[in-house]
Amino acid sequence: MIFKVFYQETKTEIPVRENTKTLFIEAESERDVRTKLANKPFNIEFVTEVKGAFLEYEKQKEEFKVLEIG
């Protein structure tokens, strides 16, 4: 499954909507996503599964790239 992760680049600052970034990652569940990103300095705000028409829409964007973490 593909998940879209909304995050801030640092855990030490207060989240600001204008600074929110996104990434896509392949994982089995939301818990798996959070485990894979645990060693990153991200402040994860929200994780959602992307599928169907929404996934096709996201794939059309130039910045669509699925992060591969083992």
C-alpha cells in the first residue's frame, strides 16, 4: 500500500501549516510507516493511505516519488 505522510522537517519547532511537507512511502500499515520513519527527524502530523482515483491523481504530479525504506 502507498501512504501519504504530512510532516514538519523538525521535531523541535511548533508545526506551521505553511511549512508542512509531504512524502509517499510504501508500507503495510500506518504503524509500519511510523516505524520506517522513526529514525528521521520528522514531526509526523498525519498519515493516510492513498488508493484508487486519489493515487492516480497524485501520480500525475511531477513531485510524486515513493520513498523506499527497508
